[in-house]
Amino acid sequence: MSTILALDQGTHASRAALFTAQGDMLFAHCEAVVLERIDKHHIEQNPQQITRSLQTCIAAVIEAATEQRAAIQACGLAIQRSSVIAWNAQGEALSPVLSWQDTRGEAQLDKLRVHQDAIQRLSGLPLSAHYGASKLAWLQQHVDAGNSLRLSPLVSYVLHHLLRAAPYVTDHVNAQRTQLFSLQQRDWSPQLCDWFGVAPQRLPTCAPVVHDYGKLSALPVSLTAMSGDQNAAIYSDGKLPPDTVLINIGTGAFILQLLERYHSSDKQLTGIACSDARQAQYVREATVNGAGGALQWLQKQYPQINIESQLSDWLQQHHHPPVFINSVGGLGSPWWNSDIEPHFIYADSNDDDSLPQKAVAIVESIVFMLHANLAIMRRQQPVTRIRVSGGLSQLDGLCQRLASLTGLVVERSRNHEATARGIAWLAAGRPAQWNTETRQLFQPNEQPGLQQRYQIFCKHLQQLLRS
């Protein structure tokens, strides 16, 4: 029985999982990694810890899979996108990992506003400090390593330490999230590099998502697919139908829909879902920065209470929460604003401002932002169904509110490892036979209070954006 090793490196944890050639998970191991929020703009991770966590996960799965070890045919790696690092040709990290949430390069963007429309046309991404370009420019200014300086997506550094050949390479998906990559040429853009002031000779070679990257150091197996975490999740159940959107809800929330043909968007992202030596499959993407991250923001204010353990019950019990303007981590699509502070809106001074009500309001704010983005997507391409994955998708109250607000059926797979399954499918050669899990369905129902709170959310947010 042939098997596939899947590596999933996310913001808060690294995972390794072993799948059969039909998509059934046999073993898995997870290692936590630390995210350090130094201040609002400086958010970092330890690159050595990330690499060690993946090596530990690989070793644990290999040890557990004694009988299947020799049957591992391929490996895939999916990783957090838009996180970058400076390092040298010897593989030594010269900086922390600057997280996708890090916005220390924001000051550079002011002088680039004149080019923002052209930047979005070339890169598929709106001008934002969350992407890698301004962070890489900051690293180039602050790290001195002479000619050996490498500026890259996190994945290039990780790959250097996982593969025998220690290459300096990145895939199309992670390259694009630097905002230095031409979406249609599928290579570094000289114009974008010039505008951001990043030397292209310091960047890694670009390769397709499905590509033979070389053999792992830990075992004689080739890594045959590499992508970003959200892009890989699209393929958890094989190829996503074009009228279905995937919403993956973790620290952030991401809405993804495969495009029937390439076309740009001025409010949302255009990216690459998958590519090989011949062609690319494009994807429309919308982002909500404050999903699980917003609940963590609230948790820090109530350290004595475990919000996660009670949230599911609170969602069933509380149906009249305040409205939360969820700008935790900055407003993502379609607003693209990092100046608004997160806050609650109460109808009057007698409203309940207890922790359960605040937690429910945060969950509803996630639903509101997802709905606003879905409305834009539905004007460009039909959407008849929503598929959800990720940690927060396990909240029935979130899924039901999403179905009721959008008027669409929400389906939730019982398989929680969407990213790992997706990268396994790509690494396996995109097989036609790939088991799909039985899904739980959430049907729309009438929730007038929810609709009213959504209208308050939209009206208040528009007033803030105009002021």
C-alpha cells in the first residue's frame, strides 16, 4: 500500500501526517510553535524552532508508521504564507521570521500609493504591509550579510534544512505572497522589485507547485508538491467545484474560489491555487485577519477564563450580543485598513457587556466579514454552496449563522486536516480516486436579529472608513 507524507507548517503549530493513496489518514503528529507579538507592528517567530518542529514531526510519523515507512511514495509541504526571513548561503538565519501578521514595513507603502493599481494588476494583491515585499525591503535595509544575504519566503529557509540538496527555491504560491511576483508571467517581476527596492538576485528560484524539489534528508522520498497552507486546503477533497467556495477558519479566515478563467479584482486577491510545468489554476481569495486571532485578543483580557472551552455553549445560549468591529490584525478584504481600533457597539448603556456576549459578538463579526466578501464573489461568479474547514469551523453556532446570513448551505467535513489532505493530494499526483468524508450540513434559517446586527456592522464600518 503506497502512502503520502504531508507536512503542514502553520502559525501556531507544525504537523506531519501520513495518508493512504486514497486520502485516508493513518498517523499524525503535531508540535506547537510560538508566535511573539512584540507590539502592534512587530510579530515574529523563531526560524530554528519552526525547522526543528517539522523535523520532529517527520521523525515521529516515521517511527509510528513502522510497516508503512517503506511504502511512502512522495511528500508534500504546505506552509504559512507571507512570512519572510533573511538568512545566508550557509543556511544561518540572520533575522527572526517576520510573520504574515507583521506590518513593520508599512511606512514604505506611502510612496508606493501612486503605483497601487499597477501593483495589484501585476501581483494580484492589493498594496499591503501584510505581504512580504515591504518586510523584505525592511530586512534588506537592516541586515548586513554582504553578497551571501538571502531574502525569501519562510518556505525557502525551511526547504534548505529539510532537503538533502539544500536548494534555494520557492514555489509559485509562496512567491506570489511576497508581492514581488508577476502572476501572469509566474516569475519575479523586475518592476515590482524595483518599486519595493528589493534586489532580485537575493530572491530564490521560482518553481511550480507540483514539481520534484528533491529528496528529504530524513528518508529517501521526494518532495513533489509545495504550496501555501490555504491554497493546499482547496484540494482536501480533490478539486473544488467552481460553484463552491472553501472557507478555512483558523487564526485568520480565508475564502477561496477556483476561477473558471483568469480575471483580476480590485477589492479581493487573485492567486495561484496550483501550477505545474504547463499551466496554472487561478483562485479568487478574500481574507479576514481577525478570526481565531480576535478570540485570542479577547482571551488576553480574561486570562482566568478558558474561552475556547465554553464558546460552543455560549453560541447556543446568547442570541442578542453587541456588534464587534473586528479590526484585530487590521481589516482585510474588501476594506484594507489598519487604522481602526477593534471595539464593541452597544445599543445603550444597559446592554450586557459580559464575556460570553463579547465572545459571541466576535464570532458573529467573523461571519459578517465572510458574508461581505462572499457578496462580492457572488457578483463575479456563481456560488451555490459553502464548504468550511479549520479549527473554528467546528463551532456549530458559527456554521449555522453563516448559513443563515448568506442563505447558502454550509457543509463541514468531519476531517479537520484540510491543509494536510490537500497537499497530500497534490503530492500524490492529483489522483482521481480520493476519499471524501461524510459532511455535516447546515441549512439557512430565519435569524432577523443577526441580519439587523450585520446592517449595524456595515453602516458603522462605512462611517469609520469615511472619517
